[in-house]
Amino acid sequence: MLFQDKQIAIVGGGPGGLTLARLLQLHGAAVHVYERDLNRHARVQGATLDLHHESGLAALRQAGLLDGFQAAYSPDAAKLLVTDPRATIVLDDHAEGAQTATFGDEHFRPEIDRGPLRELLLNSLRLDTVVWNSHLLAVTPHGPGWQLAFANGTTATADIVIGADGANSKIRPLVTPIRPFYTGIMVLEGAVHDVARNAPRINQLLQGGKIFTLGDEKSLIISAKGDGSLAFYFGFKAAETWAHDSSLDFQNAAQLQAWFKQEFAGWASLWEELFASDSAPCVPRPQYCMPLTQTWATQPNITLLGDAAHLMPPYAGEGVNMAMLDALELSNCLTSDQFLNLQAAIAHYEQHMRQRTSGVAQETLEQTAALHSPHGLAHLVSLFRG
């Protein structure tokens, strides 16, 4: 095979990087995943993910992990409630009957917490595959390959490097000088632990699923997690420098609650429960997107997948699915016998990946704009009703 006797380094242990490692190991590849987290339990994982038949689930099928996924996914997490800012319900999956689609149906999008998905992928790998506490500082040419230097003082060498290291990728500048652009939407991300106690009114509405609230050109998305917590995301139009300009202490629940009352005036008081506990600080996340027409010259032994390659906002639910499909398609190229060399295999992957994700990014930008427009609520209800 093209990677015979070659060491492969995947930088980043998210779903895309771990899926690629699993798929390559099934073909006997020598793979290490370098992950900045101290260990597999060091960081609380975010909200639930919905995997799609033709992308995320397709990757799990080829990885031989679909049975494990079916045992770990959350059937109730896909049920959603849509409300206006005053918490008036306009669409309720819980009241409209059980989900009839199931695995094998192209429209079925089962939800899973990020934590269980990560555990499923980690447990499928050889024990020494993931090298934890490997915060990448630099990658430099080393003979025909690469040397990776980490913040803990260690180094590693590899013949092939794949950047799966997300929005702030250290690998991307080695592949392309193209930078993402700011979309005009800011997201404030947070979490509430022990929702039944800390946010009882929201918990009653949530019922283990999701809440979408839109109005005033703003959005609020809340997702229940299997551990009794929730993750939430406020989306609103703001300057790229809003986090700095606001002077908010994002670890101070009282300040955040005061900000919410001012900026979301007229919204129901129950949403203030999201800031009633100071146990989970919020994180401001400016939403960026890579240019839709990006291209670059293929190199023989380095490439990108996931957000490192095609960062986009989350408002079409495609991010993790595109990353896992990248992993599937890249592994198929690297394990195929139709290419003369690694550069030809990587070039085929990159060309198709850029074309595919450009269309998805366009759709995502359109959805992002529509959801944060004066008619966002009507648009969302129409979307969910097909």
C-alpha cells in the first residue's frame, strides 16, 4: 500500500482524527494521534451530535462501529422543541409522536453525546495510538518527512502528517495561506450541571432533547446531555471583537445574567436559569468560515480534514459529519491501489473534499443568515416541517 513502512501522524483527537486512525489501522497502517488533552477524561465534551446516513454513519459503518454506536446513541436527544423568545411553543416533537425513521433510513439522524462517541472511537484503537498531552507547537521538514514539536518538550517524526486540529489548526498554514473570514455571528457557549436542580423550568421544557428559540435576529439552542447536564449556545450579530469590547467576565454568572437581561430584553425569565449557576464559565466563539472557492497545491505527505480544512458555522449540523466523511474518503484514497503515489491519492481526496464542502458551507452560511434574520423562527419551523 501507499503507506507501507511509513509512520502517519494525525494531529487532533476529535471525531474526524479518531475515525481516520481507526480506518487506517484496519488496513495495518502505523498511526499515532497527537492530542493536546492531558488524558481522555481531561476535558468535558460539548453538546450532542446528529450523525447523517451518508457521512458520519457511513464512516462508522466502514469502521465496523455501527453496532457500538447503536448501543450508545440517545434516542430522546433528537426530539426538539421550537419556541419564540417568550417560551411560547410553536413546534413540539414530543407531542407529535414518536420518531418513525430508524437506522438504514437516509433521513434518520441519530444523536449521540460527544463523550460517548469519543469513547467508542478511542476504544476501537490500539492502546498506544493516542499520545496525550501533545499540544503541538511546530511542524518542520525533517528529511523526506516531518518533525513535530510539542509544548511538553517532546518531539516526534512522521512520514505523513494529517491536520485534524480544528479551527485554529497549526497544520493549515503548512498546506495553504488561506484564512477563514468572520461571518458576523457571535456564539456564547455555556453549560449547566444538574439541570433538574439548577434549571428546573428549562429542564421541564427540554425533556431530554433540544430547544431551539429564535427571535429578534438572535438564536438560542439548548441540548440535553446524558449525564444530566445541558449545553447552550446563544447566537447573535456582533463585531468580531465583541468578547474583548464587552469587558464581560465570562466566568461571572451575575454579569452574564445582567448582560442577558439587557441584550435579550423581552425574552422569558426562565432563560435566565442558564446563568443561575457559576459552576460552568461561558466561552465566546466568533463564527468563522473558510472561503467557498479555496484551493491549494497538493503536497506529497501532508493534508487536512475537518475544521482545519473547511471551517464553517454549526447552523446546518454538518461539521462533525463532514469531518468523519473526510476521514472515510481520505482513508479510501490512501488504501486504494489506483493511485501511483501518495501525492496523487491526496490530490484526489483534496479536490473532491473541497468541492463537496464548498456546497455544504454555502448552505450553512445561508442557514446562518436565515436563522438570525427577522423571519428566523418562521424559517426554522418551515425547515423542520419539510
